[in-house]
Amino acid sequence: MEHRQENRERDERLDQEIDRVLAGDSSAPDDTLTAQLAREFARLAAEQAPRLSNAARAQGLNALRA
């Protein structure tokens, strides 16, 4: 039961991060190529694979940022 709550909280954080990336909110003053790629990846993932889990989308975003 405890794991479900942790997973739910993690999913909510990932949802917020994906929404932030899609909205283009960035703490950096300039928009880097990495941020543009991450936004495009998030947009395509949301558009093309609506059943793709948030964890998979976040993993893809993190891979692009690395």
C-alpha cells in the first residue's frame, strides 16, 4: 500500500514536470536546444502515445537532457 502512494506521488511530480516542459516554463533565461528537444519529445509523446506512462515519458525527457 505504501508503494502505491509513493508511485502516485512520483507520477504526480512527473506530470507536473511534463506540463512544465510542454508549457515552456524554464528557469534559464535562454531557451537551449536541449529544452526545445525535451519540449518536442513531450509534445509528441502526449500526442502520439496517450497511453504511454508518465514514467516512460519522463525517462525519455531525462535521456534527452543527459
